[in-house]
Amino acid sequence: MAAKSHEEEHPNKAFGWAARDQSGVLSPFQFSRRVTGEKDVAFKVLFCGICHSDLHMAKNEWGTSTYPLVPGHEIVGQVTEVGSKVEKFKVGDKVGVGCLVGSCHSCDSCSNNLENYCPELILTYSAKYHDGTITYGGYSDIMVADEHFIVRIPDNLPLDGAAPLLCAGITVYSPLRFFDLDKPGIHVGVVGLGGLGHVAVKFAKAMGVKVTVISTSPSKKQEALEHLGADSFLVSRDQDGMQAAVGTMDGIIDTVSATHPISPLIGLLKTRGKLVLVGAPAKPLELPVFPLLLGGKVVGGSGIGGMKETQEMIDFAAKNNITADIEVISMDYVNTAMERLLKGDVRYRFVIDIGNTLKI
Amino acid sequence: MAKSPEEEHPHKAFGWAAKDTSGILSPFHFSRRDNGVEDVTIKILYCGVCHSDLHAVKNEWGFSRYPMVPGHEIVGVVTKTGSNVMKFKVDDRVGVGVMVNSCKSCEYCHQDLENYCPKMIFTYNAQNHDGTKTYGGYSNTIVVDERFVVRIPDGMPGDGCAPLLCAGITVYSPMKYYGMTEPGKHLGIVGLGGLGHVAVKIGKAFGLKVTVISSSSRKEREALDRLGADSFLVSNDPAKMKAAFGTMDYIIDTVSAVHALAPFLSLLKTNGKLVTLGLPEKPLELPIFPLVLGRKLVGGSDVGGMKETQEMLDFCAKHNITADVEVIQMDQINTAMERLAKSDVRYRFVIDVANSLSQSQL
């Protein structure tokens, strides 16, 4: 018996844009969403951020992509239906979904509000859901997700600027908290001023932390200091500047996903300082052991955050009026946006205006 | 014109030194400074042979200066104390480890972290404040600032205690700092040598479940029956390694050769910590995905401060922990170094300085 087509798989029609192959080029795609189960929340998608991971996945750069692939895990919208056992949301609420739509709910990680580290976590797109079907992300008109994986967007946050917080935001917020880089008096370096980096600067400043942006582009200096509020700016190729900053940072959040040398970054850390990688280079990096040992330093990683912390992050952003700096685009601009993203040509996140421009 | 090592300081001293990158040691006459107001003079009884001594005599790290008298696991007795010395008196049994001085005024020195002081001075192959070279414990006497001397607890054998002054503190400090002390948690120890075997003993004293991870199965019985490890994992056995994925809270990696970290990262649970203590001459490959997807971390640690070194010795005394040693004569040192290079020792050589050094002068 032939497998059901994407349109027939589930009862409710849906429409979005999908990549069909490793070229990563996206085009209109008819598919379907499941019935709103008793614990599910269905919502009309209004905006979806374009995360660099969407680009990696659309092109199968990590080898895990299933086509057709509807990307998008920085999704915000308005609730249209709630299941009978849903307690936290009602129709009309402004909500969001990030990178996760399922987990096992019984392992150590899940029991500790760390669904993002659950060995059976289910990603928002290109993953296998509990019912065996493939998940489709937010470059689409509607979403259905388990209430556990939905966050509330407070009224004072503009939806378009809030969307990127659902991945970029939590990805930098979580390690700032976990590695104790969130108190006044602490000095944090942020490597890379892109989607993740610019939000990291905003969060860290709101936490009272001194922030130095470390970038390969001198052209971003004025932005960093005047617009984002960073305290200082280091060009990573400037030997003198880097030398002067040796041993000055309690921690560094490294957002760069390309292969790059971490030795100079380890040098910037104080004794017992922590280098936290949140970008995920595909190949191993070189770890010089002497500097690690002689300074008792640490290299760690962090991946998004659990659902409880994601809500906490959104509430923190609302309280401090933090949103991402975005360029709103129409759905049919998405392939051009992807090409520009590849060159880092965006300040600092594209957000698709799904509500107004996704049309069949 | 620079003074010769014999004339540099007022008090004659004798030891064995490496003269070049061959690393071969031979008798060497030099001198020690006057005992200053805060110094103690120590007649050396034992000195452990640390793998770092081997790296250093062969200039494997590129900063060796010859002639070099190695040795930073020193046990001896006090023969003289300066007028300001408060903690020690003549005849006390004491130890000296990896450092002999620091700036004493920076934030690290103030936090009892002399090991992280930017001006910390190593026991050998470093430069004193007066510009002269430091010489280590493969010698008959040493003069050290009292702050860098620890008391050897009563009842502890001098030879078994010597290796604790480097190997012991090197594993104890990160175990405390990275929180590897919760009873019931699971610690993996990579490499069963000088550092590794002490880590097993200290790990068991903390109430941890301990798995020894080694590249060969020949150490299994030792690890389980004699050292008290709970289990043994052969790192070259893919099936056994896979079965152990995601089971360890912490890993102490004592291997000093260049080696792959990826398999050990897989053994860690989420939020697991791998602390690397060996000093390979080249960088290691660090895969980032496991760090990001599991919030794991790789940390380093370098011996420990003086307060913590004393705390470690007292902890070992309380739990009857000493190193497993093979005592050798001074003139056997070159053979011992060759055997150490092949890991042919259970688990530390210790030079019986008091009973064999002066004889080697003849």
C-alpha cells in the first residue's frame, strides 16, 4: 500500500514552503496537520524567524534532513483551538514554539525541566513524531503542538521581534545563567555578532554584565557599542588588542558555527574562566591543553534550553524590553534571504511575515 | 661573568641533573641559598619521579634549561628555620611539591590559589626572584619559603607520601573544584598510572563509584582487586565502550600522550564533566556537538594551592591513602626513566635520596 501523501497524512490541510532536496531551495508545499489532541494547542502562525540552523538543515549539512523539509523553529502566532485537557492557554492567546515539540517526560533530563537534553527529544521539524509522521516547522500557516512545548508571549513584546528569541534567545540565555555569567561585576565576551550574538549582548547588559564583543569585522564596532550597548569591541585579528585583553574575561559565549581557532579565546579568559560554545561547528576544533590546565579553564557547550527556562527567558525579555533586531520579509523572499544569511548579510535575523504574505 | 652553579649560592649541594635533551641524568654539584627569615632548609629523604620530570629532562615542552635537577615530589626533615618561620621547627617531617614561590599579593595568592598566580615559580627549571635557576628534589637539600612547605602527617610513610605532592594534589584539586565528591556518583578514570591510581583511591574515599578506563586489559585485576575500583573498561573495545555511553557523571583523564577525547565525551551523562590533567605537546581534537547537545564540558586543572595541598595530605592520612611505589637508588634513575616511558612501573618510582644520593658521589 502506498504511503499517504503529505496532504492526506493528517486531517487538517496546511500550507507552507519546503526544501525538496540538498540544494536547499524552498518552494510552496501542500501538507497537513494532525487533529488538535486533548493536550494540543493549535495556532495560526503570524511570524517565523529564519535561524541559521534552517539553512544547515535545508541543505542537509548535518546529514539528518528528511525531505520535503519545512523549516522554522522561531514561531509565533495566535491560538485558534485548544484540546480538552489544555489548562495554560485559550483561544486568542499570543504564543510561540521553539526548537522542540516533544520529549519522553520520564528521564532525568525531562524531570529536571531539561527537555532539550532528553535522549528522545523531538525537533520541531524534520524529526519523527510520536505517531511516526515527520514534523514540519513554522514556515507554514498553522501549527499544532503539545501544550508543554508552547510558551506565552507577553502582551508588551512585539511578535515579530519576539520570534527569534525562541531559538536564538534561549540559546544564549541558558548558558549565561547556567555558567554564572549573569551577575553585575562579571565580564563576558561574545564572539560573533549575528542572530545569537546580538541577543547575547542585550541579555548580558540587562543582567548588569560588562560585555566585550569579539568579531572579525571592524565594521560592526559602532553598532555594537552605540546601538547594542556593548562596553567594548575587539577585532579578533588585531594582535595588539587581543594581547591587551588576555586574562580579562570571566566567560565567553562563542556563537560562531564555522570552524575557528579557540586558542586565542582561551587566552582571553581569566583563571578558571569558561568558554561556552553555542554554535556547532561540524568538525572538531583544536584544543590546546596547556592553557586549559595552567589556568584551570573550561570549554563547554550548551544547546537551547528547557521549556521552563524558555518561558523564563521570554518573561525576562518582556520585563527588559528586549527583542531581536530583525528584517521582516515576505514568504517569497525566503530563498534570497537564505543566500544573504549565508554571507552574514542581515542585521541580525530575518523574520518571515507569515500572516500577511504566506499565500497559496 | 655568570657564576657557576657551585658558586652561585653559599651552601654546597649535590644532586643529579640532566645536561642536555637526551635527558640522561648524572651527578651534579651546585649550591643552595642562605636560609632566609621565612625559609626552612630541608634534608631530602625521598623524591618521587613524576612523568613531568621525564617530559622536562627531554625538553618535550620546549622550555627546558640545562643543567636541570628535576623532582617536585619531595619529602624530608627540617634542619633549619628562619626567624619569622611560624609553622615548622627543626626535625619536622615536611614536603615540597611543584611550587616554591609566588607573588603573594595578587587575587589568586589571596585566595590560596598560588598555583594560578601569574608569577608562580616552579620547583625546578624556573627562575627565582634573584635571577638564579630553581633546582628540584633529586638532590640532598633544598631551601624553601615556609608558605610552600607542607607538613607530612604523623604515621604516613615518607616514600608512599612523596608522590602525593604532585600526583595527589593534581587529582584531588579538580575532584573538589568540579564537585566530584557526591557519594554514589560515577567517576571514570582514564589511565592507570601515577595520577590514575591515586585518583581511584581518593575517588573511593569520596564514596564514588569508580570505573577505570584503560587501553589494555592487563591492568584489570589490579584495578578491581587491589585498588578497589568498581569496574574496568577497555577503551579499545567498541562494544563495551558503547554499552557505557552516557553512564558517567565525571571523567578524570590522566593520559599525557595525544589522544582522542570524543570516545570519552560519549561516556559522560548530560551535564557531565571531563577534566584533563595530562599535558600533551600538541593540541587535542575537541568535537563540539557533544558539548552543545549534552551541555558537557572539558576542563583543565593544574596542581592546587598550598592550603589545599595540606588539606589533601590530611585527607589521605585520614583515609590511609598513599601512593603505590617502587623505591629506587639514585644511580638507577636513568633506567627508571626508560621504564617510566614504557609505563613499566606500579605506579610511581620514588628515589631513596637519603640512603643513596651521597653514595653516588663516589
